[in-house]
Amino acid sequence: MHVRGGCAAGALGLVLLLCIAADCVAAAPADPLGRRTVDLGSSVDGRAIRAVETGDLDARQRALVVGCIHGNEPAGIAVANLLAHAAPPAELDLWIIPVLNPDGVAAGTRGDARGVDLNRNFPWRWQRLHGVFSSGSKPLSEPESRAAYRLITRVDPLVSIWFHQHEDVVDESGGRLAIERRFARLAGLGLARLPREPGSAVGWENHRDSAATAFVVELPRGALSRQRARRLAHAVVGVTTDPTDDSRR
């Protein structure tokens, strides 16, 4: 596993310590298929935030999938879980956070337990917002946002896909349009430019690394059928592993 600036601190029984930024978090050793679970921290209410690393853990190419950042938009969790339990992709180090906002999922709310919209809490173009889009007291005020921030800054994913609802479209989020367009085609979704939101996760990612592409996938309202979830999971693997993709041109 390549974690820029991080380190494996050795075995503690059956647990490894993975250092991400200034924090060391518990990481289970990889299973025979090359998957490991990493504890990224806890939510406001103390619920665990976990990531699954799968694929070729030593691959140079890395990608991230976030299944749910808004608690009342949970459809992407099914896609993330399919990816986490599928045959690991070759030549790709894939990181999956099925649920970044476990308190919001438990309560059925957009925000976290403090009512903060995590997708307004990242540093790039952060603004003080209130109400349902509350951006928090400052950038990265929330432990959930900080958990994602720490992972992204150390893993440096080339492609990041963040699932939302309920627009049923792939957003032209400001990264490589070829990747976004290809995902839309593979997933059977339309492509549109949605408003650029202050303090958004993908806005921050695309700003911090011009070589990377982070984009939003707005799923339809309601739960996904298993067939639809499988197609979306296939699209994720397609845009992150296909060497014929023109995204690097």
C-alpha cells in the first residue's frame, strides 16, 4: 500500500497501525484477496468511520469511492459495498469509504450530528453558511470531514467518486471531463454541470491536485436495484482501471 507521508508502524497482535497525517489508525492486515479495513476515526457521536482498501495495494494508481456523505442520500452505500466485496481490481489501489456520515445515516439527516453539511465543510472556497447547508464553524470543523481530508492528502487518489442523490446525473465537477463523460456512459446516466458549491469535497480535491479528477455522481431517488448497483460498480472499475482511457492526455 502506498500512503504518501504515512507509515506502517508494525504489528500489534492482529492489528497494524497505519499513520495518516499526524494520526495513527487501526488497520487490519490484508486478507488473502488483498483487502484490508482501516479505521479512519469516529463521528461526532462516536460511530466508527471505516475505509476498505482493495486491489493491488502496491499499485501506483489509486482511486477513492465515497458511498455516502449526506445521511439522507444513502443509495451509494450499496455500490460501495459491492466494490468492497468484489474481486479486487488489478493494477489499482482502490479505497472505499462506504459511509462517511454514519450519524446522518442513523438519523436520516443530510448533516452530521451537529447539523453540519459535510459537503460544505472542506477548505476550498469555504463560506459561513447556516441552515440545512450549514458549513460548520470553520473549514474541517467536523471529525468526518477531517477523516476524509487526512486519507485523501496521504493516498492522493487519481480519481475520486462521491455518490449523492437525487438528481440522476453525473456532474461535470471540474476534473477531467473525459473521465466524467466515460463514467456517465458506462453507468447509463446523463452528464450535466451542476452548481459549484462552496466548501465541497470535490471542489477541494480538484483544486489541490490538478492531475486528479474528483466528481459527483447523483443517483436517482430511492434505493438502487441490485442490477443498477452492479452497473455503477462496473463503471467505477472501468474509469479507474482501463489503460485506454484518454484522461491523462
